Amino acid sequence: MKPISLLLFGVLCAFSQPVGFGVKGGIPLTNFVSSVNSGTFDFNSSTNRYIVGPTVELRLPAGLGVEFDALYRRLHYNGSGILDGAFTTSQTTGNNWEFPLLLKYRIPTEVVKPYVDAGIAWNTLTGIKQTVMSPSSTFSSSNPPELHRNVSEGFVVGVGVDFHILLHISPEVRYTRWGSTLLQDASGILQTKRDQAEFLVGITF
């Protein structure tokens, strides 16, 4: 019974700590999808300049905290070139969600608290739709040939500052190294980047 009692005591202590809820948003500092021209079939991608989603943090003693985010961005890329002897274009759209789980440490100062965080993240694609158009046909697919996998895991580190005046306002620069690419075509001219950097601002109660 003693291990169970200790576990229950730990859970009760954790949930007795303040919990902050809010929103986190920002801009990517790197492209989510990278592409180059091959001369035969070319891809073009532009990074949407926003990332946004809910955030929750369990604030622990000694400046520690545990944070979980659900960050959303929209992706799109186009392709054009000669396939099977005909000029063909494609348009692909989808949703990308990042789910970072971070351990955070704040330097214990009065109002402005610098902090560092680190942890793991999951990256997933949803709602993928590709429309391919040629002179003889048009068709759509939710499973384009560039889709390498739907989910990837990565390691996250970040540095930021927590301003606490009624609300917690926390600008942060965050870097993520993903374990694998989500999109990668057979010739390697289009792929999601494994190194990602973001500037984020969190607002929590």
C-alpha cells in the first residue's frame, strides 16, 4: 500500500499547484516545406506566417513548470512540369499540428523571469488534399505520393522571458529537431525540413 499512497500523494500535490491556460501564437523563422527546381517537374511552397493554438502549464515550486501546447499551421505547395509527356500541375493543401510537451525552468526574479525549456514534440499532418490537373484529366487525392509519413517525433529546446503583470506574457524562441520528414518526393526536390525554428508569444492566466 505504501507505493500506492506515495503515488496518490504525488498526484494530489501536482494538481494542487497553479495551472495556467491560454493561447500561444507566433511566426515560423524557417520554412516548413523546402523545395527546389529540377527542370522537369518543379515544386513551389511558401510558409504561412503564423502558428497558433492553445497552451496549458502546470506551475510547480522552485521555478519549474510543465507545459503542453497544440500549435496549428496551414500548409500548401504547388507543382508543375511534364509528366507522362503532358504538362501537369498540382495543388496540395493540408493542416499541420505540433504537440510539444516541455519541462520549463524560470529564474526566480520578481516580475520578469527569464526561462529555458526542453522536451519532446509530435508533428502530424491532417486534411491533406492534392488536386492534379492535366489536359486530359483532373483528379484529387488525400494520399499524395510526396506523403512520407503522417506523424514524426522530435526534440525541442527554447529560451524566453515571462512577464507577469496580471497575465503571463511570454515571448520565446524555440528550436525543434524532427526525427524524420513528413513530406518527401521520390527525387528529393520537396520535403519538410527537419530543423525548425519559431518565435512564439504565450498569453496565459
